[in-house]
Amino acid sequence: MHPELSVNMTDLSQPHDRLFKALVSHPETAGALLREYLPKEIVELLAPDDPELMPGSFVSQELQPYYSDRLFRAKTTSGKALCFYTLMEHKSRPDRKVGWQLFLGCSRFMEQQTRENPEWVALPAIIPFVLYHGAQEWKIPTDFAALIDADEALRPWLVNFPFTVVDLGQIPDDQLARHARLKAGLLALKYGTRDSREQQAILETIVQALVEAPELLIPIMLYLLTTFPNLETDTVQAIVVQVCSQEAPKMMSAFAREIIEKHKDSWLEEGRQEGRQEGRQEGQINLLRRLLQYRFGLLPDWVQEKLFQADPGLLEQWSLQCVDAHSLDEIFVARV
């Protein structure tokens, strides 16, 4: 399984975080992000090897809906270790305090290093880096000292560091990345915070990028379903076939599992409410109908009839079969 597909697909409360982490969990893609967007002076010092993803997060729990972070360790051409602390901001407008979050993240990492290596003689080199995909242009300063209220004459003695900000909204779509996986992921992230008209206009471009990076199909499509409110089920199915024509049934099966997991809590609650109001069995029917529509699109009349004629045990059996079946016939037509 590709690393992009190995992330926990059940946590959908933070879609930007989820796609970002799926994207940069692949060392080659993370390397492309750093090499394509960091200052030239830094890139020229990097050894050719892909960066190593380091475990852990340094964003406090209460701020995780607004920020994602990833820490990478690379080597310079001289063989020294060099870490990159990458912070992705999920807010629709720039946060003028992002320098503080970078300071905390870098500090927490260094503190962790000193705890794990009590005999340390030098701190790790770490470079902060911000990825921003909000709709409003980034216009705030990109150095830590901008947050400090001090006389100008004191500036040379203040704690300070510059940081790189990549504002995806200001980069033309065809220049987002040369690397295929990175381009597909950044395209999706860029438009995840835009209005529905912009999302509709860019959808085919995202699909074409996915054709070049089909291993990102599930994480990107789940992201689009969460952030593109007008995305229809039949459009999803058409995209899956276009991107993975030879493996479409297997991909749709895996994708159906994620869709069901994504919506099951809200569907079950609706089913419970309907069960109280109209009878438990009718609520179960409505729940299964939603699953089938996400899996196969518009349902024919004969399927609707079977649903209303079935007992609760059969409805539950069909719900389980819905995940892996390649067609409605596989679920509803009895095998001899």
C-alpha cells in the first residue's frame, strides 16, 4: 500500500490536516516540497537524499483544528543534519501570530532533543517553513521579531528568525509544483478554502493532476467531498473511473468504505431520529438507501421495492455487502 493511503482514514474532523499529512508522508513528495519552495541558498546546501519524516506533532491540541505540522530531517552536502519544521495554517486568512506557533514548535522539538540526549553539546539546526492555503492573501511580516513590541534600537538584540511562507493562493495553478504528487495535493488544498464556483471551475484540472498521481486518489477525493460542498456522487464515480480505469471496482470498494466511515455517525443519528418518528425499520431503510446512493448513484425502482419489502436482518446483510459489491446485482440478485 502507498504511504499516502496508510494514514488513519477515520478522522475526518480536520480535512486539511488529513490531506497535508497524507501528502508529505511520502519522502519523495516531502523532498519536492522543500526543494521547490525553500530559498535557493538552503536548497543548494541539501544532500540529494529525500528527507526523513520524524514522528510527533508540536502543535498543542486546542490549536490542531487550525494548524498541522510535520518535522523532517535531512542532511547537508557536508553531512550535517538539518531539520525542517513545516507548519500548515488552515485558517482562511493569515494569522499574524504564526511566528509564535513556529517558535513554540521549534522550541518543543529542541526541548525534546535535550531530554532524550542529556549529554548534548549542540542543538539541532532547524528551519521553519509555513504552507498557507487561505483565500486571503498573506501580507503579514515573515519574521518572529515583528511580534515583539520594542524600541527600534533594540532590534539587533531581540530573539528573531525569518521564515518562509508559501501562499498557495498567489501561485498560478500550472506553477504550483513540478512533482506530480505534490502538484495534485497542492491543487486540492489551494481550492479547499475557495467558493463553490472556483471549485467547480478547477475540478477537471485536479482530476488531470490525479491521473498523473493515482495513488493520491482516495485521500484527495475524501478531501474534496469534505471541502467541495457541490460535489455529486456520480461525479465522484466518474473521477474514480477516469483516474483508475483498470482498478476502478477495487478503488470504489475501498473508497466506499471511507465514505461510509465518513458519514456513518450523521447517518446513524438521522436513522435513529427517523426510527423514532416513522418506525425503526424505515429508518434502517433510509440509512441503507444513502449508502447505496453513495456507492452506485441513482437507484432504480426495483431496488427501492426490495428495500421496502425486506426484513431488518436482510437490510443489515445488504448494508455489509454494499461495501465490496461491484454492482447492485451482486447485492440484490440471489445466487443459484
